[in-house]
Amino acid sequence: MTQEEKKRYFVNVLYKVRRIGQKIVRILQEQGHGSCAQLAAAVGVSRVTAHEELRKLREAGEIRIERIESNGGRPGQVYAYSGGQGQRLGVLIDRKMAVIHVQVAQVGMNGEGTLLGTGNYAALEPQSLEACVGEVVEKGREVRSIGLMGEETGAEYCTHLEKTFHCVSAFVGTAESLTREREGVAGIYLGGGGKAPEGGIWHAGEWRKMGRLDWLPMPVDWSQLDYGDHTLVEEMVARLVQMISCIAAPRGVELHANFWNSKLTQRIRFNVQSKLQEENPPLLFNAVDEEMVRKALWRAAWQVGDSAAYRSRGKNGKNRPACRSRKD
């Protein structure tokens, strides 16, 4: 094997192993329960591998064992999704002019969000965000996870919320929530309205965030772009794809926006092809509206709680559930 082949092999193996536990959880969520043999066959791994993943999920509190009656002999056992413990919250932070608007919602796996509370701030500090979330958390209720969304998010917010509510907190990007989880696929969200595009790429089972793409040299600033001028929009998007392709060499690029039409997408494809020649990646234009984006963000915020078991492993030298009782 060449060095490149070895690297590709190990990346694929790590990606597969990381996804086994999540696939098992999703199957149990849909079917209710299943035996080790059934789950191994459904995921496409050996019973030994499936049993090890099931052991980890049990220790993390994600699944439980249920006994079933059998025709003679000892009772059998199946695995069922326990649903974890505690609320899964999504916190959307949006700047509108000089005001920072915060929405806190309880999120569900299908993209539904139940709004619990809102707040408006001139400047958002971690303590202010803690107070906004704390107002809507019922006394005695646990918080399993918090998914943060928006331009104002920073590492200090996640750290502060994790320590306060004893849960997992993570960033949820718009491009990440809309882009399919496929190895080597780059996603770009063009929100319009004077905002710079947001992007990233899936690699080894993880989303590698590029952040706001206003650091790339463009003919005009994104905040000044007239989206009614399709000639300029075509050139801006084509250059963006060209630069992302040169930087990350993606296997495909998904572009999410609410202003696509067939003529514009054809012109962008031709422009990208003329710039990159034979190296141009396949392009997918995904038309989204505000409601679709919001549902995708809520769904991704809910999945932060699914990954809590893996992200909490190793703390204090133990395997433990991600959620503990909140100290009131």
C-alpha cells in the first residue's frame, strides 16, 4: 500500500467505527428494540463489534436491556433506546442591527422546536446567556445538551453553559445542519441579507468548520452584494467554489440558498467548470427557506444530545452518562 492508500484506508475505518454506535441508536429509535444479532446484521458488522458498541451505549445511558419471554429455556434479552435523560435545548443567537436576539427552545429529533423563552441584549455575556437559559429550565429538571447556533457564539459560551448546567454544549452551524453527512462533501450556506457565507467539510466522520467565509478575497464585500444582480452573484459564488475546491479538494460541494433558479445555477456550473477545468467537483444546489433552515438547526441541536455519550467518555477517568443532576 502507498502512503496515500494507507491514509485513505484508516480514515475510512475510523469513520465507519465512529458511526456504528449512532446507527444503532437510530435503528432502536425507529424500531423500538432489537437483539444483538439483529442490530449487527442491520448495521453490517460482526456480532462482536456490535456487542462492544452496545456495551458502550449501555454504560453511557443511551440504551437499556429488556427481558423477553422465550419458548422454554432462559428468558431472552433485547436492547431498547432509553432516550437519555434531561431536556435537549437549542439556543439561537441572532444579531439584528444593534440588538442581539436569543431564542431558547426544547428540540426534537424530527426538527420540531418548542419555544421556551426569548431575550434581547445590547451585548451578550456568558452570564447573560446562562440567565436566559436558566429562566426556562424547570427546577429539578436535568439538561442533557445545549446546541448553540448563531454568529455571536464563542468557545466561552459553550464552556460556561457546560459548567453551569452539567451537560454537553456544542456549536451547530447552518451549513453543517443542511449538508449531507458524506465523507469529503463540502457545504456552503449563503444566507443573503448582507451576511457572509458559512462553510465546512465532512472529514473522518466530523464536520470541519471553516466559519464565515468573508476572509476570502472577493470582487465585492458580501455585505454590499446585490442579490438581484445575477451576473455578480454568479461570479461571487463561482469564485467561492473555486477557492474552497483549491483549499479542501472536496468530493462534492453542496450550496444552500433561497435565491436559486435554473438559469443562475447553469451559469454557475459553467463558470466553475471554466475556472477549474477537469478538477471541478460535482455541485448540488439546495433551495432552502427560513423554515427549512430553522428545522435543520433544531434537528442538529437535538443530535448534540445523541453524541453526548461519546463526548463525555474519559472525564475523571470513568465512563459515565453525559448528563448529571443540575445543582440548584
